[in-house]
Amino acid sequence: MTTSGVETPPYVMIASGQGEALVQRLRDRLDHSPGDAGARYLLFAALASCGRHAEAQAALDQARLLHGLLTIKAWDGDIERLQRDADYAAAVGLRLYNAGNVAVACIALTAAVQAGCNDPSTLLTHALSLQHQGRADEAVEAFRAVGARFPTPGVTQFLLTAMFAAKDGVRRHAAEARAWAARYAPSRPSPSFANSRAAGRPIRVGYVNPNFTQNQARQFVAPLFDHHDRDRFTVFAFPNQPEDAASWAAPLEIRPIGALADDAAAELIRRERIDILIDCWGHAAGSRLPVFAQRPAPILASWLNYQQTSGIAAIDYVIQTDLVDGDGVDELFVEQVWRMGDACAAFRPDPGPHGSPAPCVAAGRVTFGAFINPAKLSDLTVAMWSRILAARPTARLVLKYAYFVDPVLQAVTQSRFLAHGVNPSQIEFRGRTSGAAYQAEFAEIDLALDPSPCPGGTTSLEALSRGVPVLTLLGDTFYARLGASVVGPAGFPDLLAPSPDAYVAKALELSEESARMQALRERVAPGFDAAPFRDEVGMTRRIEDVYTAMFRRWCETAQAA
């Protein structure tokens, strides 16, 4: 189709319901240029806009493969060798993956798998490359296949985290976690403990995490470690490797367990007479959950990083907020859900600017932002955000994460939005930054958009800490409602959307006028500062009260027995 001799842009044709005409135009183009990867991406979007999903998926697969191979060739890769030499394909794939090019890497890693690669690390990386592109169902099957070939606790755990973004993921995860625990962390008779039940003596609490200073747990455990009442609690940390106790403002007993087998690590914890042992990591890579199955302390609980069930019957409690409650939540957990109000951890932001003017005031256009792993860019999320962008054609959406440097991932993502009639030029991709450069980028965002059903966590808190409001959806599962525990306590019930329609309507309402966006922004810093998760001492006392109640319950139960 042309208008006055100028070819109508694909996004205009899709937005105006001319998808079928665009399909025919692209078919004609591909008849003459079958190697045109760009045309195949457009064909995917056109077919998807017409509801021809099987054909659309085939077009996307062809576009992604062709684009990936052309990219590898442009980077001096040997395409012929890639298809016959598993070791070469694996080496190329791993190099690309480590550079953040997960979609291009996936092409090479798939070739390695098809050529007979049997290295578990490479096979896991292949599955991860699928997961980080947002290809959840394919990632689940790939992880399942690796787990079947290499049935170890660490390898099989990858399947569990891949479930989060899959269809019906919360329910499926609960079943897989129980199956994992039955195989690798089965219930066993509880040992007797000689821990003193004397009233008033310090409770010995231990935390297990791969490390406490270099991952996303740091901003949450630091307030707790620094403010634990040392008259009431003796605090232990069990990282994988030695850490400097001087990292914390108060005394901390550090006992590395990374070099110990599970039974030896459990015995070390028992020797320290730990009363309450807290897992901070869950089934994420590097966890030591099998240690908990040996019940190394009288009271076991999970907290912080992993919001799902561990599946391990030996773990007594999972500490959650009230804001993610709902029908059927308790049945998803083998642990007892211990609800502790509107927040369950303090958050300490990194140094940086606390606020800034709404950038739309000076720019004259609204900038939405999502600093998220592409794995969270679900079809629901793309559909909601597309409605917003289509209604605000001058607005832009900044997608930021290390993997968004990948040219194939960029093209696929633009095509997914194009299928909803969005101009691809409205989407801006940014890769990884750190320190002051990372913090400064929040000043360019008017409104942070939370994805669903896998909402943000730390990134949403970071956005609020820099004065950026966050819009979140109250989804259908407890996991899809986790954004409420960030936005709600900061005083923004108006940014908790009860439905996708309400989510879109709120984004359009807020972005209608720059003055409205600025007024909202002026509420963010005071709301964030007043939130319970910013009261480090107060939140520590609330957690300590939970621990005290757990310990009291154990004492009463042990005495009754």
C-alpha cells in the first residue's frame, strides 16, 4: 500500500487493521529477497496482528535464525564450521553469551546441541540463553532435558527458576519444587537439639547465602546485620567463601561453607548451636538448600530472595508480607507462610541522587522505563505497554538490561511491539551500566512500568529511591502481586492497578500532562523515605519479633513433647 507514492509504514498498516495487506506485501518482497531478515521480522508482526500465530512463530524463528547467522558471520564466525563442529559452536556461543548477546549466542549454542555437545555447562548456558530472551516454555524444556542427562541438585534447580515466566508458572513451580525436594532433599527424622530454652538468653540466628556483599541480597541484609540487637541475638553468616567481617557495622560471626559437603556444613551449623537458620537465596544458582533438609537447627525459615516455596518439608516457615496474600497461597507452600505486615525487609539504596524533575517537563514528551531482564517481557506485558505507546505516539520506552545490547533480541522485541501497531522507533534499548552512570539514568524516566506476571523487585525499589514513580499490576497470583509490597508501603495505592485495563488507563492518565507527572514525582521521595522498608531499625525490630515468636513457639512445642 502507498500513499501519494510513499509506502505506508508497517506499524501504521497494522494499527489501522491492514495486517493482511502487509502480509501480502512482505510475501512479495521475500519472493525476491528470501535472505531479508528484516522482512521476516515484519512478516512475523503482520501475521501476529492477524491472529495467524503459528505462521507468525515460524516467520519469527526464520528471522531470528537468519539474523543470528548473519551477525555471527559479520563477527568473523565460520558458519559452515558452526554447523558441524560442536566444540567450535559451543566456544562461539559461550563467548557471545558472556558478552551479553544471548539471542545470537543461542543460535551457536543450539548448533552445538544439535551437533552432539554433551558438556553440562554448555547445555545449561543454552537453556539460559532461551530463558533470558523470554522464551520461557522452550527454556523449561531445555532445562528439563539437561536435568534428565545430569541429574544433580544444582543442575535440576535451574528448571525451577525458569518456571516463573512460564504459563501457569506459580502452580507448576510448586509441583516441581516438591519433586526436586523429594529427590534431593527428602524428609528425615528430626534430630534432638540441646539448645538452651532459657528465657532471655540471646537467640543464635544464622543466615545462608552464596555471598552477602556482592549480589542483590546486599541492600537488604546490610540494614539487618548492622542493626540486629546484639544483646538479644548472636548473628552468624554462612556464605560460600570467606568474607570480611569489617563490611558490617556490628559484630558478625562468619563461617564459610562453600568447601563443605552438605552433611559437613550441617554439622558445622549444629556445632554453632544455631537456633534459627534462614535461607536467603532459595533455588537460585549457588544455593545450599540440601543443607536445610538435614535440619541443622531447630527452626528453619526462608526469607528475602526467593518468594516461592522451596519444596523442602524440613523448612518450617517462609517469611512474606501481607500484601501478596490471596486465595490458595498457603497451599502452594510446604512451609508455613509467616505474614509480617506490609514489608518484610529493609532496603538500603546505593548512594546517588534522591530525586529529579520529571524529564517530560523539559523534553516535551513522556519517557516510560523498565530496567528489567528480558525474561520478564511477557506477552501480557508487551500488550499492555503497546496500548500505552500507541496512545502516546510521541512517548518512548527505555528498556535497559545487559542483554539488550543483543541485535537479535532488539529486533525481536521491536517486532513484538510492532505486532500491536507500535512504531519501533519509540523503543530505546540500553545495556548495562554501573555506579553513578546507572543511578543517573533514572533521572531520564518519567514513569517506571512494572512487568507482569514477573514484577520487578530491587529495580523497582531503586527507581523509587531515585524519585521515579512505579506503576504495577495486581496480577492473578501472589507472585504477580509482589509489586504491591514495593509500591504500596511507599504510599502509592493509586499506582496499584487491579487489571490490565486499569494499568493502561492509569499510565495514560498520568502521562497526559507534564504538570501531572511532575506532581506525582514530587510525592515519590517523601513516600519512599516514609516507607517501612526505609526504617532500618524499625524493620529489624519487626523481624526480630518474628524470630522471637518462632523461638518461643519451638520452646513451647519442645517442652510439650
